[in-house]
Amino acid sequence: MKDFLIDKIKDPSSNVTWKFLTIFLLQMQYIVLFLMLFLGQDKFNLFQIGFMVFFVVYGASDYLLRKTSILLPMFVSFFILIRYHWTLVWM
């Protein structure tokens, strides 16, 4: 699908609106991340930013992701339970 979209962008006969829409859709995650960080700074804490950085680095490494993918659900479940317990005890 991504190759199809890139081919449509490179095609000189395709519509300019189509090209802008396609580039926007391909880069939308960066736009959303930018808006989350800079429009909602007061709602982020160091814990959430640490998770974001961890998952970006973890997801970017194919080797690490393939070798330790079974640990990811356990890791996420553990931290969800810890955060749930923390909200019950301290909030």
C-alpha cells in the first residue's frame, strides 16, 4: 500500500491535491506526535515521555523486536497493573 502511494506521488500525471493528501497521510503520525507534545505539555509527565521514547527505540530496531517480541505484552501488562495500583493507592 505504501509503495502504491509513493508511486502515485512520483507520477507526474497525478493530481497535486492527491500528492499533498498522500504526503499528509504518510506523515500524519509526526503531526499527531507534535500536537500531543506541544499543545498538551501540561498533561505529560516524565513517565509518559519515557514510555514514548522507549517504544520508538524498541519499535525501530527490527532485530530487538523480533528477538524479544514475546516480552512486550508482559512488559505492557506489568506497567498497566502498576499504574492501576498506583492510582488506587495514591490518588
